[in-house]
Amino acid sequence: MVEPPHNRLASRRAFAGRIVKVDVETIRGPDGSTLELEIIRHAGASAVVALTGPDRSDPGVLLLQQYRYAASGTLWEIPAGVLEPGETPVECARRELLEEAGARAEAFEHLTTIYTTPGFTDEQIHLFLATQVTVGEPRPAPDEFIEVREVRLSRALDMIRTREMQDAKSIVAILYAARYRFDR
Amino acid sequence: MVEPPHNRLASRRAFAGRIVKVDVETIRGPDGSTLELEIIRHAGASAVVALTGPDRSDPGVLLLQQYRYAASGTLWEIPAGVLEPGETPVECARRELLEEAGARAEAFEHLTTIYTTPGFTDEQIHLFLATQVTVGEPRPAPDEFIEVREVRLSRALDMIRTREMQDAKSIVAILYAARYRFDR
């Protein structure tokens, strides 16, 4: 086992924003040296693979084409968003599916939960599979540039293979659902 | 298509650390309102699925058990690390495989490149498959608590299914390699 190092000497908040906070932690390393680590604190998020249509072997998947300032471009993603105070992961998944894709689902199943990039942030994203989906009108937030697309699961898998889809949470959720829920 | 919004009004650096920098950008939203976005700037990273052993159908995979301060616990991950100045992604993958797992590989193949969490950071991780691997002694950095483990690919896939593995880059790289390089 890797021993948890009980060696945090100090912590200071270096930045507090709307979505993230930055703590600089002073720790003692395994060799006795002192190091500073930057940790981005985040409330966590949920994301959802929403399946549509009657074809059980190759269902439709709701994808978003979303402009991302951080990426300076448009990415293919599944509906997702940050947990609001007091909200459970599945409530967040349900709300974001409605807001971003305009869709409602009867059933939500937890797939897995990921650390997006644990070298510098505590952000976790809870991944869900949503079924029995009804698609309506999206209501994106004012800072979101989103278009909703419905593609076949087989097409989404091709977008992953060809590197057209690059968003980590979306790739994990789609590959996980395909392998462990559809045996494909 | 989603139109790229050419509406950045201002940008200020709110924090500059060892690994990340934080920019606060003022943008005009699609409805004309003004918003502030926090963007974590990161140099990018590489990560590598290193395959060992003679069994082509179920090879060994080098995993790390790594203590992560941000996660307040130990995670299962593949070898990975931040790009050094002037370093190419494959050079970074080769260096991190040697430093973290003590392993050398003859062949590196690019799998895909992911945005870890594009809602708030520009970090990209380049994922590689490494083959013809020779395992030696790891040389972790002073702030790293790491133990190296070799498991079968089938076991790594089980760790993903059962949620024992939670690190996004590792899950993407292993599921991608299994599906698109091993047809399994």
C-alpha cells in the first residue's frame, strides 16, 4: 500500500472564483523536503449519457456541440454541469439534461464517478445513463453556446476512435456504457 | 455549427503557481450580458498505457497506486506527467514511464488526446500505448507517493467496471486501447 502522508504543514486560499477556488498547500515530501502544491477546489459535477429511440442494439445518444473558452473551440460533449448547493448527483444530472439538451428521462443509472485530473483538482464527475428519454427545448445558461445533436451510439463510438470527440468525461461515459451496459 | 463567440472583453491573471495559472476573463454572453469566466491554464501532459508480457490477448498493464493530495487518497492510474518546456508529448510519455514506473518501451503509439475538464481548464492529456516494455527501478519525484503494479488488461478492465479505478485519463486510455487496439 501507498501510505497516506500525514504531512500537510499549511494551507492558504490563493484565489476564490465563481466555479473554482485555489488552495496552496505546504507539505513535507517523503524525503523530508518541503513542497508547495496547488489544489483547485471544485464542487463536483454530473454528466449523463441519454439514450433515445427504439433501437436497443444501436440507440441514439444526445450530444452537445459546445463552445468552450478554455479550449478556444467547439467540443463534442454529453450534457453535464456543476452540482448546485444541496443537490444530489442524480438531481444535477436530471437538471442539466433538461437545461442543456431539453430532455427528460424516466430512469437514471449511476455508471461510475471519475476524478477529472487529480494531479491538481479535487473535481469529481458522476456519470449516469439515462433511458426512456423525451426530447424538448433546451434552456442553456447565458454563458453557454450549445447545439444539441442526436447520433447513433455506433457513430459516437466512431467519433471517439477518430479523435473527433476529445472531452474526457464524455469518452469515459460512452465507452463505459457501451462496454458494460451494451456488451459492445 | 456553434459560432465561436468573439466577445472577450478583458483578461487578468488572478493566480500564477508552479503547475497552474488562473485567468479571469470577462466575456459578453449571447444575450448581451457580461460574465466572468475562470480559466485554469496548464502546460498539458502525457499518459501511457504500457503493455508487458508475452500474452497478446491479455497482456500486462503497468499501473500506479498513487497518493493524490487533491483526492485525499490513493488512486489507480497509468504513468503520466506534465510536459516540460520544449518537450514533445511522446518524449514526455517516455520520460514519465521511466521516472514513475521505471520502465522503458521500444514503441509508442498515439491513441487520442483529451481535454480533462474543459469547463474550466485548457489542460490536454496526450494518451499513448507503449509496447515492448522492459521494467526497471522507478525514480519518482520528491512529491510523489507511488507504487508500481502490473495487472492483466482483463483485471484493469474489471477495476474500471467496479469503480475501483476512478482516474479519467487512465480509464479513457485503457478502454480506448482495449476497444480500438485489441478488439476487446
